[in-house]
Amino acid sequence: MTIKDLSSNYLDELKNIKRYSENTVKSYSEDLSEFLNFCSENSREKIDQITPKFILNYLMNLSDKKIQSGKKQKSLEKKSIARKLASLRGMFKYAFHHNYIAVNPAANISNPKLSRKLPEITSEQVILKIYSLAEDEVKNDPQKTAHAKLVKIIFELLYGCALRVSELCNIKYGDLDLREKIIRIKGKGNKTRIVPVGTKSIDVIKEYLLERNGLLPDEFLIVDKNKEHLYPRKVYRIVNRYLSKVTDIKKKSPHILRHSAATHMLDAGADLRAVKEILGHENLSTTQIYTHVSIERLKSTYKKAHPKS
């Protein structure tokens, strides 16, 4: 079997059997396409020609590679290399389980050592400032009422329910149960989870729904000003615009609100496993990063305020 055929079969498995999201499959496809190009350049077409040494050479090639970042060139980050290696591992694991190869060449290759970066977060006060900004815009221009409600529901669900931006965009009206105060969320890998909705979030949702009378269960809950499906890029622009007005944190993306929600829940004493379920993480280790954020916040507070610091 050729590497190209193996890659095609593996991507079909991810898409049609494992039901990975479209974005995830696209990322795997791009990573594997890069590996296929490297194989072609080095005259390796068959999967039994791929050895651990060849994969290591590929990783070294990635380490030496320069990518354009604005006006500067920089090396590929170790995190990106680790992701590309994970894509290869998955493909060769698939090949081994289907008896296309007798030995998995990627099985014993270690990830590059990563320096763990703690996620940036913002405060609850920042969210409240954004609500005030949106309301002030309405006072100056009553025609912006619908936009203000859109801004508030976006921030309220991203922060209040700790959602990913793709999850926010794909909520259907039928996924929402205002009486039980829950939302049914379809997350990564099409896995469904139930997320609680706070009383304050319910109020914001009800206010937004005044703009959308007669919704059917299979209609999207949130739409743009043209009543069309809200896409992640649109959400990013809205979140970035308003965060830029009230905070100087480096990253101003929708995911910052999810990071902030998780950290604030743990700060308030939430159980780590409960936070894991709310976030929809598969592994507890993924959620544990937020405990480090909380500890760093405690250290920072101590240094700033304690006389013995």
C-alpha cells in the first residue's frame, strides 16, 4: 500500500467512522499532506519504506524549517511539531491495527519537550464592562439594540458556560432548556454533554430571544444581524473588538473567555472533575492546566499584597 492511499483511508476513518469535526479532519489532512510531500521528495512511496529513522529525519526537517510570520521568519514551534507527530502516530497506529504493516515505525518516537505556557485569562469585571459598553452604544443609537443583545449573549455563553466558539455557533434552539437551566452541547468528536446555565445567563438569553420570536427547535439559537448562521470568524471579530476596549491582555480571542471561566470556577472551589465535564475535556490532565493558573494567581496576589513576600 502507498503512503498516499493509507493517508486517504485514515482520513476517511476519522471523518466517517470516528466522526471527528470538519476542522479536526482538515488539520490532520494538512499535517499528513506535508509528510506525503516529504516522502515524495525522498522517493518513499510505500508504507513499508517508512522507518523510525525516516520519521526522525522528517521531524528534524520540520525543526529546521522557517515559516513567515509577518515581516519576519521564525522556526516552527515545538507544539506544532508535536501536533504533526501526533497525526503520524495516529495514521501508523491505524495501519498497524489493520495489518497494513507489521511494525509501527512511529510507536516509540517521543514528542519534543514543550515549555508549558499558562493560558491568559481575564476578570469577571471585564465582562461586566463589555455589557456596559454595549448598553452605552444603544443609548447613543437605539438601532443598535439587537447588536447589543447579540454581543451580550456571545460573551455570556462563552464565559458563563465555558464554551468553545464552534460549540456556541452550533447551538440549536432545541438544545436549550430554560426551565431546567441546561444546554445540550455537541463538542469535539460529536460528543454531546449537558452544560448548566446560570440564572444571570438565563436572563441574557431571554432578553436575546425577544429579538427572535417563533424559533423552531432545529433553528440556530444565535444568528448575525442578517439573521444568518453565526460563524467562528464573526464571533472572533466581535470578541476581539470589545476585549480590546477594556483589557490589555495579549490574546483577545473567544477562547480566553473559556480559559477564564474554568480558572474562576476552580478559584471558587469547584471540583476539578466537575469542571472537566463542563468543559468537555476527554482527559483530566487537560483540565489540570487551570489549577496551575489558579496557583500562579495566588502567588501573584501574595507577592503584591503580603508584607513577607
